[in-house]
Amino acid sequence: MMASRLPTMFRKNGLPAAAAAFAAASAASASVTLLDEEDVVHAPHYPWRHQGYFSSFDHAALRRGYQVYREVCASCHSLHYIRFRELVGVTHTKEEVKQMAMDVDVLDGPNDQGEMFERPGKPYDVIPSPYPNKEAGRAANGGAYPPDLSLMVKARHNGADYVFALLTGYCDPPAGKEMMPGLHYNPYFPGGAISMPPPLNDGGVEYEDGTEATISQQARDIAQFLSWTAEPESEERKKNACKYMVVLAFMALSVGYYKRWKWAPLKTRQIAYVKGVGGAPH
Ligand code: HEC
């Protein structure tokens, strides 16, 4: 409403009234935002190594991150947009990936009798959900479905920061905040009450490279792994961008040179009108 009144006020009372109206409008929207934001703390920004224009992922961290996913998160969350084979050369070798896929049961079928059956996974399978359907997932988690994590980092504002903050942010609710049974206080989750119990524990996994598995180390590793799952193409894209930029720079130089070369005779000529020279016009 403020916005629709603004032009009239501007015309009638000139600039000061318009400025006042603008200040009032922005104060109103600020208070609305404050109300929305009261229940959530924004994740601080962390210096992720992979976020530079020329930087790649920390692959040791990705490997540890997959381990955290498999041993902790996979009991509730799927990674439906990632196939096992995509991990080859990123976190694991081909043989390891084959083995990892085989350790997971995958639903396949129907067979000749029209029945679905389970078989050991193959590298071309997607990383499956632990639940046969959403309803089962909800039933097992107090009504909240554990969302697929493949694109989570893209689906949330500053995703990697958010995942890290969420996983390390569990704490006691402030005095006066009533928690419903089955909900856990986490100031980074909008509303502050999340159905996911704190998933990480100190030493909850045992890293094969000897890294100490503190909660923040595991959160850091899984946040990076989920950044990769959200953008598995990012390293390739950055590499290609470097090539394209070099080619584009050469093209810009040669186009610039060509332009100057074409225009040189026109730009450097001098046109002089001299009376009485050249005779009468045709
Ligand atoms: C016991 C089951 C369980 C485990 C284990 C678990 N989660 Fe969750 N997770 C949930 C549930 C349930 C939700 C939905 C929460 C809600 O909507 O209140 C959720 C939600 C999330 C969300 C989305 C929050 C949002 O903004 O919507 C992220 C991110 C997440 N989990 C990450 C993880 C990671 C990473 C791990 C492994 C370290 C993990 N979870 C382990 C049950 C689990």
C-alpha cells in the first residue's frame, strides 16, 4: 500500500514526504524481516577451500566425508542424484567403489514372477534411500522426512556453511523455550526445533587416515562432501573455464587489433575543405 501511495505523495509534497514515506516503508519491512529472523541464527561464513575460482576440492576431506555419510547419515538420508560410479577417482578407486556398492542392498525388479527383489548394488546404481518410501521415512522420524542430501548444499542459503553450522549447532534451548517431544533445539534451523537428533559424536567414526574424528572435523568433512554431491561437475567446469578464458583473451586481443587495423585509415585521415579547389560539384 505504501508503495502505491508513494508517487502521489511525491507529487503533492515533494521530496521530503517521499523520503519519509520511504523510511517508514523500509522500517516496516525491516520489522517484518526481524520477526521472520528472530527464530534463526545465520551460519557464519567459513573459508572453504573449494570455493575459490581456481581451487579444487580437498579430496582427502571428500573421502572422509563419504565415510561420515555412509556410517552416520545414510541410516536416514538418501543421496539419490549420485551414482556409486561417480565416486571413482573422486573419493575412491574403482575396486573400492565396486565393493562399496556391493555392500548396499538395492531394490530391483520386477522379476519373471512380477515381484520386486533385492540384490547387491552395482556401481551404476544410485545411492539408495534407507526407506522404501517417504511415508516409511516419516513414520521412523516422528513425522519429518529426512530429505535427500544430494542437492542440499544448493538448496540452502550458503549451503556448506549451513550444513556445518547445523551439525555443530545443537545446544540446550534457551530458558522459556518449550520443546515438543521428539524435537531438538538447533538455533540454525528455522524455527529452532528440528526432528533430526544430533547425528555426530566425538569419535563416532574412525578415519582410516588417522585424522581425529571430532564433531567439527566430521561436520567439516561431510559439508565438503555434500558440496561435491551438489556440484560434482564443478572441478571440470573450473578447468574448462581456464581454457575458455585463455582462448577468449586471445580472441579479444585479435579482435581489438583487427578493429584498430580496419579503422586506422579512417581515424587518421584528415578532411580539409579548401575554397576554390576541385571545381564545381557534379
Ligand atoms: C536418525 C535419522 C537421521 C540421521 C542419522 C541424520 N539425519 Fe539429517 N535429518 C533427519 C530428519 C528427520 C530431518 C528432517 C528434520 C526436520 O524437518 O525437522 C533431517 C534433516 C536434515 C537436513 C536438512 C535441514 C533443513 O534445513 O531442512 C540436513 C542438511 C541434514 N539432515 C543433514 C544430515 C547429515 C549431514 C547427517 C549425517 C551426519 C544426518 N543428517 C543424519 C534425520 C536424520
